[in-house]
Amino acid sequence: MFKLRIGDYRVIYSFDDDFITIHQVDHRRDIYSD
């Protein structure tokens, strides 16, 4: 999985041969709260 930073938001995604799967889009305070 990979993380993309867009301002204060983070996008967690992965990709296979033909697909990009977005797992989560959230504010950074919520992504790192676990």
C-alpha cells in the first residue's frame, strides 16, 4: 500500500496490473490515530 499526501489529507491506495484501489481518504489526524 502507498500513501499520497494532499494538504492535510492522506489517500491510502494500492495498485495491481490494471487497477488502482483506493482504500481510505481521510484527514491526517484520523489516519494516524490508530
